[in-house]
Amino acid sequence: MIYTLTMNPALDRALTVAELTPDDTARVTEETFYAAGKGIDVSRVIKELGGSSVALGLVGGYDGLHLEGLLLNAGVLSDFTPIGGETRTNILLREASSGRHFAISASGPQVTAAEIGALYEKLRGLREPEYLVMSGSLPRGVNVEFYGQVILAARARGAVTVVDADGDALRAAVTHAPCCIKPNIHELVRLAGRPLESEAEIVAAARELLAQGIGEVLVSRGRQGLLLCSPARVLKAVGPQIEAQSTVGAGDSVVAGFILARSRGLEPGECLRWAAAAGAGTAMTPGTELCHRQDVEKLLPQIVVSELTA
Ligand SMILES: Nc1ncnc2c1ncn2[C@@H]1O[C@H](COP(=O)(O)OP(=O)(O)OP(=O)(O)O)[C@@H](O)[C@H]1O
Ligand SMILES: [Mg+2]
């Protein structure tokens, strides 16, 4: 089974108003709620592409129940750990008259030591964990070393560990040699601590990470596609020129496509193809919307995968 872990999920509340005017009331004309958070995105895309996974993480309060219910109705399996604090709500506001978008992101609840302990016990007792994908930031109250501890626990159970995080949480996770990390170019630059302009510089930075025991470094570069660096070789995927609407969630979709293909036993080059098609599929959809299966299937044969020579 594929498990995803979202430590700081959110209930996204997307509102449309005709026009925003200071000191005046704007009436909401449309309102939609989404279950959000990077690991949850991965689970939602896996479901869209015909696979299944179990979403793990911390949820609390009425908004946490709402998030859980949205996933249930979407057919996404979950096994959340309850917390006393309230799951955060992000406001995504669209002004119809101008087409402008505003995103107001909340920091999320403070988590207690007992709640972290309960989640960790759940992780240690997972049934047949083949893949464990850790995505996104850690909430207040959780030490940056947490993903490292999760990697140790998952490895002890024989699971392939995947980390998609940024900053200190990623830096700490890397020291525990996860099987795979999926930095975007900005995250890789921060991890390397130096600018990375050319493809050769990116590959060199990825090789330094491989030397620390990481199995694979999957670098996402927006419209420039993906690089999959492993000790044996470097593969590259470039997609067709698409009309990108919003790339929010494209990286999460990459992780979903890659791990789903891997769980189906496909070759690394084909896994990379699925990753790139899912990422591009999400870039084609507006706002926070994720990819559609039909688009991904159409994109698959258009992705060019090649091997870089040293
Ligand atoms: N404009 C685009 N055209 C084609 N493919 C794209 C475009 N933007 C993104 N993609 C695909 O999606 C992948 C992931 O995008 P990106 O590098 O922006 O991820 P990210 O920054 O981690 O995103 P997020 O964290 O918001 O999910 C790219 O490597 C590429 O394969
Ligand atoms: Mg990302």
C-alpha cells in the first residue's frame, strides 16, 4: 500500500465575489471547499489516476472532520490522527470583475507531544507499508527532525520513503537518507546553498545528495521538466509546450505519478514519464485544481524521456 503523510493539512475555502471594495461588503457568489495539503494532493492524484493510497496526518475540530468527509466522498482512503487544535482553513478568493486571485494561508494549529506520539505509533503499526510519502511543512510543535524519525520507522518496516519538503525539514530529512526526494529547483538551490544555473550544476548538486545515501533525487524544474538522478544514471523528461494555467500542486502531482507508476512495477523512465504527465496535467488546470486522468493519458506519449550522458 502507498501511504501519504500530511502533517499540516488544510481545508481550502474557495470564494468568488463580484468585486472587492474597501469598507464595503462583498457578497459571495460561489463557495467550494477542498481537502488540501501536499500529501493529500498526492493521494487525490493517485486516486484520479486509478490507484489507491491511504492519507495519514493530523486533523482536528470541525474543519478537520469536513476535510476528512471531503476525502471520503472523493473515494480517497484516510486514517488520520485526531488532534485537539482546529485544522487550518485557507481562503482562496477570486474577484470576478478583475479575475484577480488572492490566497490567504493560515499557519495551522499547535500540536502537542502526545498527539505526535499517537501519530508515530500509528506509523509504526501500518499494514504492509510499501511506500511512505512525506509532503509539506511541519506544524507548530513538531521538531524539524520529525521526518528523520519517520524515515527510520518506515525503513524498519521495509517501506520506500519519499520526501517532498523544504528548508530545515528537508535538510534534516536528508541526513537520514530517504529513498527519494523531490525538490523543485528552488528547494534544491536552498539545500545546496549555492545557485544552480545549468543542467550540469543541478546534476552535480543531486550527485552530492546521492553520495549521502539518498537513493534518487527527482528534481522538478517547472516547464523545463524533470531530472531523475540515481547513482546509475540520470534521466530527463520534457513535456510538450502546454498552456499553463496554474502550477499549484504540479510538484505533488509529479510525486503521485512517479510513485503510482513505480508501485505498478514500471521502469524508471516510464515512472518519470507518468510523473511529468501528471505535473503538466495539473499545470493545465486553473487555481488549485489537480490533473484530470484524460489529460494525463493524452500527455503521456508526448513526454520525451532521454538519458543524459556523463
Ligand atoms: N508550465 C509548465 N509546462 C509544462 N509542464 C509543467 C509546467 N509547470 C510544471 N510542469 C510539470 O510539473 C512539474 C512540477 O512543477 P514544479 O517544478 O513547478 O513543482 P513544484 O514547484 O514542486 O510545485 P508544487 O509544490 O506547487 O506542487 C514540472 O517538473 C513539469 O514536469
Ligand atoms: Mg513542491
